[in-house]
Amino acid sequence: MKFKKFLLPFLLLILTNTLIQGQKNDFLAPSDVAFLEQMVKDVMDSSRIYPNQLISDDFGPNQTGGVLIRPGGRNSYPAFWIRDYVMSIQSGFVTQEEQKHMLLLTAKTQSDEFKYTKWGSFIPKGAVADHVRIDDGKPIYFPGTYSYENQGEKNGGCSLLFVISSFLYKWLFTTFNLFLHFTL
């Protein structure tokens, strides 16, 4: 199950890179490029969570005020995953309005202080959330839970190293992609 969770974003990233490189090097036939572009567009279209859209009976609708990109494009994952958003940028199918909303939501939920959870886990200042709940916009810094109150639980298996490495990955990748997106 976990393999499938990461497969689609990975394939989307590979397809996007293939499209870019294939077009530059004429490696792919134009019909293959058109097929892959349509596939990426379809995946991106099905991955959008529109304002007030309900995607799960267990959680409320998207109350963040804008469109979000979710992994997988299915009616699951009632949260906005920053890493999947970052990987979707390169597809070329995220509008500037959508970009702005997701980037501001990411910045808004960035930890502005050093925090300890009730379980003793540590959230460093500047940490970027792993995911943000769509129903109330609360940041979750540790994977494996939707509970704001119980994040960082000892048996959750997440460490400070994961939070820091996740923060660095998302910050570096976002900065690089935004630089390319707005300068090219």
C-alpha cells in the first residue's frame, strides 16, 4: 500500500522529466509526447481539490480558500502534502493562482518557533509541515497521522531527523522550482 502511495507522484515526476528531455533531444516521437502530456494533464486535473470540495466523509471539505493538489488523484488523502505539491510544479499544469495559494499556505503553516509536542517530540523553528489538513488548515509536521494534537507520538516512528530532512528537501526543491518557473 505504501508503495502505491508514492508511485504516482514518482511516475508524474519521471514523465514530466521525460517530456522535457524528450522534447529537447527529439528522443520521443511527437505523438508519444502528446500522449504523455495528456496523461500528466489528466492526472493533475484529477488531483485538484477545489474550495469547499468534500473528498472524504471522514473529514471536512477544503476550507483553505484555494485549489490544492493531492497525491494520487483519488478521493482519499484529506490533506495537502507539501512534497507532492513541490513535485507537481514541474508538470507545467499548475496555474500561477494555484501556485500562489499553495505556496502561501505552506509558508503560513511553517513553524515560527521551537515546539515540543505533548509526546516530547521536537518541531524545529522553520520546519515545513509534512501535510496540512484541508478541513481546518492545521499543519501536521510528522507523517502517519491527521491528528494535530497527537502528532509526534512516540510510536509514530518519526524522528527529528525526518522533520529536518523533510524541511530541507521541500525548501531546496521549492526554491529551485520556483526560481526556474518564474525566470524561464
